[in-house]
Amino acid sequence: MTMIFGIPLPALLGQLLIGFINGSFYALLSLGLAVIFGLLRVINFAHGAQYMLGAFTAYLVLAYTGLGFWPALIVAPLIVAMLSAVIERTMLSRLYDLDHLYGLLFTFGLALIIEGTFRYYFGAAGNPYPTPALLAGGTNLGFMFMPNYRGFVVVASLVICISTWLLIEKTRLGAYLRAATENPQLVQAFGVNVPLLLTLTYALGAGLAGLAGVLAAPIYQVSPLMGSNLIIIVFAVVVIGGMGSILGAIISGYMLGILEGLTKVFYPEASNIVVFVIMAIVLMIRPAGLFGKEA
Amino acid sequence: MTSLDHTSEIRSEGTDGTTVTPDRKPGQRDLSTIGFVLAGIAVVGLLVAPFYVYPVFIMSVLCFALFAIAFNLLLGYVGLLSFGHAAFFGGAAYFTAHAAKVWGWEPLSAILLGAGGAGLIGLLVGYLAIRRQGIYFAMVTLALSQMIFFIFLQAPFTHGEDGIQGVPRGYLLGIVNLNDPLNIYYFVLAIFLFGFFAVWRIVHSPFGHVLKAIRENENRTISLGYRVERYKLGAFVMSAAIAGLAGSTKAIVFQIATLTDVAWQMSGEVVLMTLLGGMGTIFGPAIGAALVVTMQHYFASMDFPVTVMIGIIFVLCVLLFRRGIVGEAIRLIRR
């Protein structure tokens, strides 16, 4: 058997794959956070709850209507996005003129309400969600065995990340969005409906979290608390990447997932904290984050 | 940089915080007199309280009130929202519990060890966190406290999920038996009053005035020649140490140190206590803590999830009630 640094190659590659999959979710979630933060200047603490909501919607849709993974992949993010749009319109939008910390505190309260309610009705245990039949089984890549669904997640997350990036950087809507980030008053004066843009942005970010939740359901099981610990890691990812660029959020998401996977191989005890340690190092060397612009 | 301001509504960035609100306008001196009278009544009330109310409950309120007061030193007076204060509260509880149980230390020295340990963790966390401001500061403190949570989860001396149980209350200075309900009550009250007075002194010292200046306008404070980061770090360490004092005392009172006290939910609870009571006010955090602890006590026996209740109060506070109870009261009196 091939060994690298005393570690069997298949074990190393297996952990790398797990790291890449975790990284896919970090990237999807920090992407959503960055999109929301870019325009609204709100750190969306409810992002983990919205991710959980996406997974639970898929689970409940399957349980009550029998609709499987593929319809859920579209329905669940839409439901999460619509709910979030209502919340943004009725409550969050009142906080934009205040210190940004209030947005954080509001979404924190929101996360507690959502997660607490689901925990009350569904308990803390995980509920299994079946892998879609089309992607059951696995493929032997020669050097390792790859479950098809996991390969699909990696590809899907890359596609989602790249298309979101294209949407924001290359389309007309994205141009409005970026302009509104720079100077909302001016864009409003040009006749663009900025409040609507804000609502759509929040819905888009929350929808991305919901989509990540559906993708996660077959891998991590569906549980009310699946988002709460993840969101803190994603916060650290965001601090490492810096909020400056969408691309930065995506790249640091994948990078940290892979680093975490590698840590599991070489020093498993530290795998829980490696992201935070890296955050501490980045703060010492480059406080604005790896891709951050502001000083 | 925007700042959290306790007397006026908080402005968005762009104004650059150039409007400095004075603590009180001329002819409003009487408010501090009211404060002293209320403080006197509160102290007398606390002295006789164990004869009327279940002492363990009041001790729990006192521990959390001190925790919130320590947290408010940072949020209310420097404008820094730490989302990781549980690390100091729960961390100190572990140190104290270990010292009292395994090393057999006398309770007061075990508590001081816990507070000192919390101050040390505060020095490390603060050193990193003050490199970022505003919303990032909150995220960095949250992430670092989560790291500390995992370290406590894995460190052998904390016994993981079980926590450190059966911590002896012991004999204060080798003489006073703290297993006696009244003895431990007055011991906890003394610690609370000491912590309260310490924060009051810090806030009203020249150091505290520089902190408030940083809260109002950091750039202007820098241009006046103050080494702002030293003041921030100093305040962070003091806040962490006093939060640790509260956590250590709780460990002695309840004879247990667990992961609950270091988890991020606890950091959120102390934010809520301070927000509900009124950040940047002297009495607000203690009142907020008393309300939240009472509410948890009440809801524990009901079929309604406490987390949801806490979330609802959070949302209501942020949307409708940003000054908190004491903040609103001050506004009404001054009108």
C-alpha cells in the first residue's frame, strides 16, 4: 500500500474528500453571508438556522407529500427565501439605520426562535434523509472509492458558487447590487428600487443557505441543531477570508475544509479547532483577512 | 466607526460618530442621587432577602448579575460587543472547581485563581479580537470562545460531558463553613458587591472616561494621543476577570462546572441580560440578569421551550426596546 508521511494513501484521500465536502458547505454558507453582508451590512446569524430550515423543508416535503430530493432541491430554497424575505421586509429592514450590531443581535434572536421551535417539535436527534436513487452507490476511481452523491455535492457546490459569482460580477442585476453597495442613495436616485434590492439580496443569501441545507440532508442527517455549530465555523471562515470579496469567501471556504480534513489525518485532536487557530494566525498577520480590502 | 451609545438612539455609519452626547445635561445631577438611594435600598434588600426568598435562587441571580455587569463594562462603556464571554465565565468555573476539588484549595483562593485564569484567557482573546472592530469583533470573540469550548471539551481535567461534579464548598479562609446556607449567601453577596463596586470605580475613573471617549468616537480619541488599543485591551481583561469571578463563584455555590457555562448559548444569554436591562447603565445588567434567571426558572416548569422565549425577547428588545428597562426609565425621568 502506498504511504505518504506514514499515512496510507486511501485514508489520506478519503479525509481529503471529506474535507472537500465540508469545504463545499463552508463555501456555500460563507458565500451567502458575504452576499448579504455586502449589501445589507448585516451579519446574518440566522444563516445556520436557514440552512437547517432548508434541510428540514426537504425532509418534511418528503414525509408529507412524497416529493423526493430533486423537487426539494428547488422547493426548499424557495420556501426559505420567501420566509426570509417576509422577515426582512417586516422586521430586519427597520434596523438598517442603526448600528450594525443590532442586525447581528436580531438575527441571533431569530436563530434561537427557529432552532428552539424545531428542537421542541422534532427533538435533538438526527433524522436520516435518503440519498436520491439516481446517485446511490459509488464509483471506484482507481485510487479510492467515491460515493456518487458526494461527488455530486462537490460539483453542485462549485457550480452554485461560480454561478452566484457570475450573477453578481457579470449581470445587470449584479451591477445594480454592487452599485447599491457603494452608494445606496445615488442608486435610488437613478430610479432603482433599493429596498426591493435589499429584500431580494437577503432572500438570495437565505435561499443559498437553504439550498446548502438540502444538499447536506443526505450526508449529515437532518437535525434542528445542524446549523448552530456550523455557523460559528463559517464566521471564522469569513473572518479569515475577509468580507471584501465574494470570491474570497468561496476560496477560503474550500481551503479551510481541506485543511480541516488534513488535520483529521495528521493530528485528529486538533481538527475541531484548526479553523479557529488559523483565524487567530490570520488576525495576527493580516487583520483585514486574506482577501479583505478594508484596513 | 460607529459606536454603541446609551443615551441616544444609535446612528448609522457615515455620521462618523461626531455627535457626542453628554452623560447628563445641566440641572440633571439629581439622577445620581436617585441612583445612590436605589443602590442603598437594593443592598438592604439583598441583606434581608435570604430570610424571605430561597437563598440558592438569589445566589444564582447574583452570579449572573455580576457576569452581566462585567460584560456591560465592555459593551456599554467601550462599545465592544463580545460574543464570547462564556469562555471566561465557564472557564473560570472549571479552574475553581478543579482547584477546590482536586487540589483541595480553600474556596476564596480557588475563586481568585479562577478569576485570574479568566483574566489571562481574556488577555489572549482580547489581544487578537481588538484588531478588528464592530461586527468583526463580535465574530472573532465568538469564534475564539468556540475554540476554547472545544479545548475544554477535550481537556482531561474537565471530564468532558460530565463536567466537574461534587465540588466542595469548603471553609472560607479555613474558618467559616460555607456549607451553611446563610454563610455562603453572605459570602456570595460580598463578592457581588465587590465586583459591582469595582466596575463602578472603573467606569468613573479617568480610565473609564477614556473608554467612553473611545465608544463615542474612536478616531478622535486616537488623535487626542491615547493608545486606544491599550485601553481596549485593559477593559477587555478587566471584564473577563470579573466575568470569571462570577463564574468561579457559581461553581462554588452550585458545586459543579459544566460545558453549559462555556457554550456559545451562554454568551448569547449575557448579551440578552445586558440588552434587556439597559446597556451602558450601572443597574441595567443586574436587573436584566434577575429577569432572565427568573424567567428561566419559571419556564423550566412549563411546556414551552426556554430558547424560543429568549429568542423572542431578543427580537423584541432589538426592534422596540433598544435602551433596555433602565435606559427607558432614565429617559422617562429626564424628560
